Amino acid sequence: MEAPNLSYWEKTNFYTTDIVIVGSGIVGLNAAITIKKKQPTLNVTILERGFLPSGASTKNAGFACFGSISELIEQEKVGGTELLRELVRKRWEGLQKLRSLVGDDKLDLQINGGFELFKAEEFALKDECVSKISHFNAIVEDITSISDVFSVTNSKPKIFGFNYIDCLIENKLEAQLDAGKMIKALVQIAASLGVVILNNCVVNDFKEEENFISVFTSQGKFKVKKLLFCTNAFANQLFSQLSLKPGRGQVLITKPIDNLKLKGTFHYDKGYYYFRNVGNRVLLGGGRNLDFFTEETHQFGETPLVQNTLLRLLKEVILPDTPFEIEQKWSGIMAFGNELSPIVEEVAPHVFCAVRCNGMGIAIGSQTGQEAGELVLRSF
Ligand SMILES: Cc1cc2nc3c(=O)[nH]c(=O)nc-3n(C[C@H](O)[C@H](O)[C@H](O)COP(=O)(O)OP(=O)(O)OC[C@H]3O[C@@H](n4cnc5c(N)ncnc54)[C@H](O)[C@@H]3O)c2cc1C
């Protein structure tokens, strides 16, 4: 259905375009930027259903990471060493691409290191992770040319003020950034290249016509040559054949804390919990593994089970001696699948998707968007 009362100008300038990208998260924006940089004369429009991006890109924890040791062990089990090497390479190169495109200042990127925490009683997991440090250091050095990226540090749990934690594995390359600043900067870069971003526009369906594609949205029908879905966890609402599932991540942030001791990004329980400092606040998220079934949802929201566990973790382990208050809670939706690589493919004639960043889209989102943009361009 066409939107009512469209002018001739609106119809020809906004509703007819060469490429529509659905979703203005990190992948959609990078795809649009790639296309416009390579083919400036093509008209590119992003349709975003939210007033702001409404998936994961502005709701995440802002870890610029490429995997903690326990995550890398799990991922190596799934795909083997070569696949893991390629994945780590993509994550690393993706982060470098993001940094050179946006600039560290605009990302508020700080390389404060990343740390994986082990409780004293988790000696089996700790021993396995420690025994793999040299193996993963060799892989990471091969990619980054930097040696001894992972190392054990037994003094820092006390310095950071943790309880019950007797060992940390440090990743000296891990960084943190401001996810809101990242998307704001990407929106500005896309706009400066001539990308049109239209918000509050839900794409409901599409149809292949003789020489174009009709895109049916909550704001009426668009006429386009190529259509690219960068809708991550929501992609299976239109393409049930895609192998991905949504996973909700619940997050909270404290009010400012005087003399906060911890600084950096922290991973706990094989990455199922993550926390960091944001200035002198603590941001903590995770707990999806407490109830995978409930958290496999497209709905934003919080549950008492996850929230109470996050609070307990803060009180007992992270800030045992420090009074704190919670300022804000929110959630975001990620996409997971059995395979670790994102899906970048043609899903129907002239229709493409770039989805499933498996919870590490800050690292892999730029690469995924670039691959998708290049795939669309090759199809012209
Ligand atoms: C709580 C949380 C913490 C995270 N922490 C980190 C982290 O620290 N480091 C890291 O690397 N990654 C992290 N991630 C993962 C990372 O944020 C994602 O992998 C990444 O943002 C995915 O980007 P995307 O562009 O593919 O998807 P999204 O950002 O989800 O973008 C998809 C967009 O598509 C839009 N959309 C969907 N359907 C439609 C439709 N029908 N019509 C129009 N628009 C539509 C959505 O509104 C959304 O804006 C986290 C995620 C969450 C939720």
C-alpha cells in the first residue's frame, strides 16, 4: 500500500531508490558507507524501524574485544583452529577498520585491557585456560604482530577490589568504547556520503517485480533495485530458513562510584557475564545462560532472575566493599547460531542479508557490513 498524500517530489526522491538497506545498526551503516564510497552515484536509503537503532548496536556493552581465552577454547571446539584463526583475524581487522573509519576520539576508545576472572573453586576451567595461553598467543601474534597478548595476573584481583577471585587472565589489546558515540559517528559519516536514513519505518515484506523490487513498509511502498537486510536477530522474522536465534542481553549501570578501583573490560563464566567501568560507573550485563529459553526472544525487557543474579554478582564479587546504587537498566537483542561466522548471502533474487554477529558485532560488524556492501555492488 502506498502512503497517503505523497507528493510527486516525495515519491520520486524518497520512495524510489537504487538500494534499500534495512536496519541502521553497525552492519547496515557500514554496508551503506562501503557502497557510497565505491559507487557515489548510487542512491542508498536505510530504513530503520526505530526512532533510534533498535536491536543491539546502541544497547551493547561497548567491548572492543576479539575473545577471552575460555570463549576462544569453546569456539575452537566448534569450528577447529583454522576457522577460529580466520574469525579472530576478522574481528581484529574489523576493529582496526572501525578505528580508522571513525577515529579513536570519536569512539571514546580506551585501551585499558580486558580481563577474564576465575574464582578459586573454578580450578579446572582456570587450569585449562592458563594451559592454552601460549597456543592463543601464537594465533593472535600471527594476526596482530604483537607478542604475549594474553598473560596471567594474580595481583590485580586485589587491586580491582574483587572478592572470591584469585586469578585473572589479561588481554592487553582489549579496549572499550562508547556505543552511542560509535553509531552517532557512523550515521554522520553515512549522511556525509549522501546516504538517506529514514526512521520509524518497519519493513514488512517485499516482492520481486519485473525490473525492480517492491518493499512494503509501515510508511508505504518503496521501489528499489537491490534490497539488503541488516536486521541481525530480527532477520528470521522474514527469512525463517536462516540459521539464527535471538538472544536477549540484559544490562545495568550504577551511579558514579567514588574511588572506583576497577578499570577495563571483564569477562566471567565463559563470557556469559561481562562488566566494565564507564568512567567511574560500573556497567554489568549477561546471565542469558540462567534461562536460555526465556532469553531467546525478540522482546526487550528484564526478568527478576537475571536482574537479581546481576545484583548479587555486583554485591558479592565485583564491588564487595563499596556501596553502590543502580542508575539504569536496559536490554538489547543479539543473534546467535551454531556456526560462528556471520551470514552474508543472497536470500532471493536481488535481495541480500548480512546478519548473525554472534554477540561480537563491534569487532565483526564493520567487516560484515563491508562484505555485504561489496556483494550488493557485484550484483549490479
Ligand atoms: C546487551 C548487549 C551487549 C553486547 N555487548 C557487546 C560488546 O561488548 N562487544 C561487541 O562486540 N558486541 C556486543 N554485543 C553485540 C553487538 O552489539 C551486535 O553484534 C551488533 O550490534 C549487531 O549489529 P547489527 O547491525 O547486525 O544489528 P542491530 O544493531 O541489531 O541492528 C539491526 C537493526 O535492524 C532494525 N530492524 C530490524 N527489523 C527491522 C524491520 N523489519 N524494518 C526496519 N528495521 C528493522 C532494528 O531496529 C535494528 O536497529 C552486545 C549486544 C547486546 C544486546
